[in-house]
Amino acid sequence: MGSHAVVSSAFIWRRVHSLMGFWLIIYLFEHLLVNSQAALWIGDDGSGFVRMVNSLESLPYLQVIETVLIGLPLAIHMVWGVSRIFQAKTNSRTTDGASPSLGSYSRNRAYTWQRLTSWILLIGIIAHVVQMRFLERPEEVHVEGKKKWEVKIQFDSGLTTLAPRLGVEMPDVQSGASQTIAVLAPDMGTATLLVVREAFKSPWQSIFYSIFVLAAAFHAFNGFWTFLITWGFLLSYRSQKAMIPFSVMGIGLLSFFGLAAIWGSYWINLRQ
């Protein structure tokens, strides 16, 4: 009688978790690249961001695409990741000798940071989705037979010069007044640009999102390194070590795109 190898469910789910994580790295790169266009080209009023968002919004069956290609992989990765967080035991901290302490090894420290950034991302993703998809998402309205997007924002003097350049309609407000106003944008891209600008007017939100972006960048490319090992692309110690600088460069590139959007959109490119 021939023997049959039994593949455990844990083995399968670890690889599904790893594969979903790789797919989410691709999405994260695209997401931060789009967001960076609100800030990188100083003086263009975020026109690259507006074009990219409008292109994405014009895709047919967008909600289905977002659910299947983003929501489902994210849910799988998060659910399995949370279960691993509770099972994992870090060994990079100083101990009393009852358990091993291997903090001098960089990969042990990276393992610990991968677990810590998991918690940051769990909180950050939930907060980000609630804010951008539900609380502050532009609302489609019709004015004189034309489709517009309404955004509620806090008035600041910079809007008086920025709004005409973006083609945004806003009510008459006395300069220096502090109040929430409803403005009408000509398209979803411009409306979303105003939402981004509004979010990063707040230094506290900017700091929160900076931590969020740095955690995501590290988690993504440290996870990419382990993905290559899990799927057999890096088998030797030499190849694993050689890949580390590329992972570090990936962390740096993602961090640059994210931090550029956070600190450059309002404070440099769209302040007035």
C-alpha cells in the first residue's frame, strides 16, 4: 500500500496568509504612489492625484473589484495574522534566563517588530477605512442637472485662492473665520484631494498617519523577505542575506511615498 502525505491545514493557511500579504504589498505600493501625487509635483495642485483617482473611480464594477481584490485578501491576512500574534512569542527582549533572549540577532528583532507593527496596522487600517470610506467620503449630489461631489471641510484662508484653481465652488466666508463649510468639487478626484488636504491639516493626524505608514512599510517588506523564503525563492543563507538590502530599499521607497503625501500635500503643495 502506498503512503499518502498529509498536508496540515496550518501549512496551507500559512501559505495563503503569505500569498495574500504579497498581493497587499502590490496594492500598498499603488495606493501610496497615488497618494504621493498630491504632493510630489509642487505647483501642480495635485493634478496627478486627481487624474489617478478619477481613472480608478471610472472602473466598471469598482465595488466588486475593491471587495474581491482588496477587502477579501486583507480580511484573510488580518484574521490569520491576529491568530498568529497571540500564538507568537518574541525572544528579542532581555529576560531573567527562564526563556531565551536573542536580541543581538537582527532577524529576531525584525520578528519582534513584525508582531508590533501588526497591532499598529490592525488599529490603523480600521481607523483609516472608517475615516476615508465612511465618515469623510465625498457625497455625490446634483446641482442644476450637473453631478458634483460635496465635501465638508474646515475653512482656512488658503482655500480662497486654491478653490478657484481646482474649480471648486465654495460659499462666501469672511477671511479668518473658523467654521465648517460645504464645498462642491467638479469630480471625485478633486473632492478626494480636498479630503486628503483636510486630514493632513491636523498635525496630530499627520503624526498618526506617519506612524501608520512607517509600520506598513516595514511590515510589508520584512514580510516580503519572509514570503520569498516561505515559497522557496531564497533557500540559502547567502541569498537570504543578499535580499535584505533590497527589502530595506523597499521600506525606504514606500515610506517616502507615504510621508510625502502626509507632509507635502497641505504643508507644501496645497496650503494656498
